[in-house]
Amino acid sequence: MLPSYLFVAFILIITSLQIYLANRQIKHIFVNYLSVPAEFSQHTNLAQHQKSSKYNVAKLKMNIAEYITETAVLVFFTLLGGLQFIDTYLSNNIQNEYLYAISLFACVFGISSIIGLPFAYIKQFKIEQKFGFNNMTIGLFISDSIKQIILSAVLLLPLLSLALMLFKQHYGWLYVWGIWIGFNILMLMIYPKYLAPIFNKFTQLDKNKYHDLILRINTLFNSANFQLTDILVMDGSKRSSHGNAYFTGFGKSKRIVFFDTLLNNINENQTLAILAHELGHLAHKHILKRLISSFGLSFIFFYAIHLLYDYFPFYQFMGAIPHLFGITSIHSNYPLLLVLLLLIMPYISFIFTPIASLSSRKHEFEADRFAVKNTNAQDLTSALISLYNDNASMFTNDDLYAKFYYSHPPASERIKAINLSAVNI
């Protein structure tokens, strides 16, 4: 029973830390609720600041509810025997290894998804709706969910079957890792052009409406010695009024995407500054660096599968009973082991969240410096402030919470670094 107690202690510590950090942020927001941070008093008013405060507190409280529910679901699947019941039933009634594995994954993660649906609904149609950000209909919400299920099944189930076949080979985990690398590179190449349009409409930046901007974009790319990739506009407004821009793709499928909501709320100079920031990610090879990091982490994951396959204390640690392959079961432990690892992975990855966040903030600072060098610091600053206001982001944050979670630097740090970069150019 000791391994199970250790497992309980581990997940309770992680969940408690998540709740503690969220409550720190909530407390910080309430402390600063009655006044706009002095350094941003010229950029936002008290009404907007308080709207942002209420919006972020609502999201944080929902996050806490999710943390508790997810932990309860994990305990149900592991220590309370939910996974064991499903696994025993399927292994006794399905002889085909691959059909058994697919059924196990479908049951476990299907149940998890169904439990998560109310949270997704509340976030979209209660919180986002209340604060004026939701543009999504119930029909679109259902359509998106169905498309995601179908797309996941089409892409991942064949991959799962292939992985189960290869795992049984000598050094099979290494082969699976190589296939996972190839799959991710393939997704980077085909997702922007073929899969993303399943959910959103992408159009080229209007040459008539944005004629001058396109000329300036060409000049920016030429000055930075980059070939102009696709500059696309996404109809983000059909789901939300939040604005954003991002860089995606790999090889010849690289593209920079603006949300239509963003272009409607910023001027040409600000648009160019944000584009320069996205170009900065390309110049510093951030996508490639993150891809290499993810491959390193996936190497550890697949090697862990190799090490843990016959290590029965791990199964006991999570309250499961492994198959005695060839003795009491016709099925190997790989499907069960994969499910167990995927269930616990969010808790393990949480430990490394501050490191990932720190690396991401470093990349954002680098992209900002590139933008300042190639455009105008004031345009970038004003564009970021506009984004903060339009998205009801907080101008002030609890320091520990921000260091732990924030993939982008807090507003004060980011603007200070932009101004410093402008002075040093």
C-alpha cells in the first residue's frame, strides 16, 4: 500500500500548489482592484482595470475548480479502480491487441473529455459571454468538438497501433520515438495549410485595404534578409473578440497569422511592430529550438516506457495491476502503461512549468528586441498595451504566479525591456 500512499501525496502536493498559486494571484488582484497601476494610468482607466480584474478572477476560480475535478478524476481512474475495471473488462472481452488498446484509450480519455465539457462550456458561454468576449454559438461549439474528436481519431489511432507494434521489437521505444519526431514535423508542415482551415477561414491580407502596409511588410522582410512568407488573416472573430497574432509552420509552409479582431483594433504602425515581433521568433529560430526541446522530452518519455514496462512497483504506485503477459493475459502492458503515463503526465510536467515559462519569456524578450531594432519601440509598446486592454489582461500580477506560469513577460517588465532596447540601439 505504501506506493499508493506516495502517489496520493504526490498528486495532493501538486494540486495544492496549483490552488495556492491561483489564490496568490486572486489576492494580488483584489489588493490592486481599487486603483490602476501608476505606470499604466495613462493607458487604461479604472473601469477597464476593474473589468480585467473581475474577468481574471473568474477564470482563476474556474481553474481551481478544474484542478480539483481533474485530481478527483485521476484518483477515480487509479486508486479507486476505475481504470482497472475498464482494463479488465476490455482485456477479457477483446482479443485483438490493437482493438483492445484503442478501446482502452477511447474509454479513459473519452470519459475525461466528457467530464471536461462543462468547464469548456462555462468558460465560453458564461465567463467569456459575461465579459463581452464570446462570439461563438452553441452550434459552432458542438461542431468544433466533433471535428476535434474525428481529427484526433484519424491522426492518432493509426499512430497508436503502429507504436504498439513497434514497442515489441528490440529497441522498439527508439523506433517509436523516431516516428513521433516524424509525425510532429509532418503536422507542422500540413497543419497550417490543410488542418487549421477545418476550423477557421484564412485569407491573404487584403492588397487594396492594406496596400501601404503590405509594401512596408515587404521592406521589413527584405531589410531582415527573409523571404516573405504568407501573411494571413484568420476569422477569429467568429469565436471570440480577443485579438492575437502568431507564427506557425515549418519549411515552406511557414506563415504569419493575424486575427481579424487584432487588425480591427490597431493601426498600421502597430501592426507592423507586431509583425516584426513575430518575425523575431523566426529570426531567432524559436520554433526550431522549441521543437528540439520537445523531441528531447519525448525521448525521455519513450525511454521511460521502456524502463517501466516490467517494473511492477510503478503500476502499484498508481493503484493498477499489470498484465502477466502470456500467463494470465493475452495482452501486453503497453496500452495500460501508456494510459497511466498520460494520466500522470500533467502532474509531472507541472514541476517543470517554471523552466518552460522562463525559456518562453526569454524568447519573447528576444523577439521584442528584434522588433525594436527593425520598427519602432513606441509602436510596439502601444500595440501591446492595446492588446492588454482588448483582451482584459492584467497590468499587475503576483510575482511568483507570473514566474511560474507566464509564457510572456508581465507588462511592466516587457515594456521596460522594450524601452531599454530602444535606448541601446
